[in-house]
Amino acid sequence: MSQSVSVESLFTPFHSGSLSLSNRTVMAPMTRGMSPDGVPGANVAAYYRRRAENGVGLIVTEGTIVDHPDASNQKDIPHIYGEEALNGWAHVVAEVHGAGGKIIPQIWHMGARGHVNDYTESEIRSIVDAFAQSAADAKRLGFDGLELHGAHGYLIDQFFWEKTNSRTDGYGGSLVARTRFAVEVIQACRQAVGPDFPIVLRLSQWKGSDYAAKLAQNPDELKQFLTPLLEAGVDLFHCSTRRFWEPEFEGSSLNFAGWTKKLTGKPTITVGSVGLDVEFTSLFTEGKGAGNTGIESLLEKLDRQEFDLVAVGRALLVDPAWVRKIQEGRTNELIPFSAEALQTLN
Ligand SMILES: Cc1cc2nc3c(=O)[nH]c(=O)nc-3n(C[C@H](O)[C@H](O)[C@H](O)COP(=O)(O)O)c2cc1C
């Protein structure tokens, strides 16, 4: 089979601070809900190990829950607190490292049961402390960094968004004022892990309840929003979009990861429908142009250094060897995503 596009730029190493990756591919965080009572078992470790064995540069785990009563609504979503869950994660880390991979946990609080307006300052303090404790444990267990889930309408994002945060104290108000909770979480995690442990922050403009939502309407607002987060100690921004090829603002083809990199000077991860478009692979198999949704456009953006890393979700959920197959041009062997894949830890 002939391969008409070189994927070489996806397979160059990445170095930033203490994070060194063998290539530019990232497994996007995906909740699987297969950790009974919050404890990831041998099947979870084997699932992540398979991705590491097949060349994924960096694995971001499914969202893992901090120690707070509101943090989770499902008992089989893994915790990142408590001895049993932490032992489970230690095993996951050992398996991934044993296969030559790198792995960071995504640290998650799903959000206020009622409203973030209801949290008292002391409750906010206890949640910040829970994030910091999980961060410290992530480092102790040997993870290669950590990711804070600040996207998709969950707790950190509930504080960011005006529709879910109408607090009148120091945690509410302007877009910049609404970053205060995140800033405190980032600072506390930074304090807990020291200056050299990579902290990734995942952000999205879109919300689970409103795909068209935007925290920042233009680059100026985005810069105002990102600056306090950057100053609090973020090393790398993970910019969640549903389609990587969509420009974030009018007048430029840069996507959310492109703008975030430009405005912060920090490395960014792009994500959103990589490998899901049929044309993405027809480029290889039939030598056709794939328009702006295919791998050619992704690689062009990567070559222009609009972003540094490329996260892949569903394509890697269904096919543990997705990265290896792309690298070797074995695209006729790719397994297409289907909803049934969600039922098993393949
Ligand atoms: C089953 C599933 C579970 C997900 N769970 C999470 C999660 O725990 N944390 C998160 O930030 N995003 C989560 N996402 C979003 C993905 O990380 C990713 O951003 C999204 O699937 C788009 O990438 P894709 O088009 O390559 O799948 C999930 C997506 C899927 C399909």
C-alpha cells in the first residue's frame, strides 16, 4: 500500500521542561467507568499498557476523582485518593512504564450538586486541598505529570462560566475573577508537586450542556482568561475542541490550541475528531486530498507549530494499535469507531 502523506512530524520527540515524549501523540482522557468502587484493576492497567506498547507518546488517563463528597456521580469511575485506588494506579503506572510509555492522571471534580454559588469559602478550601493531595499522590506514585480537568462544564469550568457562576464574592464577577478557583487549585497543586513536575490544564470553550458556549469571545478575552492560569503554574494547555480543524475566532485559521499557544507561549495539545473522518484514512489508501478535516491539514498545522501535541480519543479507544498503524501506514487495518467499543476495555 502506498502512503501519500508523510506522518513524520507526528513522530518527532517532544521535550518541554521535565516532560520528554518519544512522539507527538496523546491518548485523550476517556471515562470508562470500569473501576469497581473507584479502584482501577488489572484490566485497566492492561488497557493502558496496550496503548503504550503501541507507541502512544503520552497517555492521559480517564478522569480520576478527588476526595470530596460531590466529586463523582458514578461508583465505577476511578478515584485518585484512598489506599486501594492509589495502589491500583501504582500498578497502572508500572505497566505503562514497563512498556516504555508515559502517563499522567486527569484529576477531576465533576461539579457542584447544586450550584457553585452554594459553596462556602471553607468548602472551596477543602476542595482545593483535595486536588493538592491527589497531585502529591500522583507524583509519589511515579506518574509523569498531571492534568487538571478544567473543561466541559465540570467543577473548575463551572467557576469559569458566567452561566454557572454568579457568585458575588472573590470567586465570581468578571471572566478574570472567575479564574480564581482554578488559580487556587493550580497554585496548590504546584506547591504540592514542586517546580519541575509537569502540570497540564485541560480547557474548553464548549460545555457538556452547550456546545456553542464560549468563555472568551475574541483573542483579547482569551488572553485575559489565560494569563492568571499561566501565572499560577500551568506548563502545558490541553485545548479541547470537538473538531480540530475549526478556527476559534473569525479572521484566522488558528484553532483553540493554536490561539492558546500563541497567547501564552506554552506548548499546547489539540484534540477533536482526529482519525474519525473517513477521508482521514482515504488519503492513505486512495491517495486523495482530504480537505481540511483530514490528516494532511492536521500535519500542516503541526508543521507550522500551531500546537505541539495531538490527542486522539475515540480512534484510540476502539483501536489500541491506532498510533502504530498510522506510523507504519497500515491504515487499511484501522478499526473504525463504533459505540459498542464503549462496552469493553479492549
Ligand atoms: C467515552 C468517552 C469518555 C470521555 N471522558 C472524558 C474525561 O473523562 N475527561 C475529559 O476531559 N474528556 C473526556 N472525553 C472527551 C475526550 O477526551 C475527547 O476530547 C473527545 O472524545 C474528542 O476527541 P475524539 O474526537 O478524538 O474522540 C471523553 C470522550 C469519550 C468518547
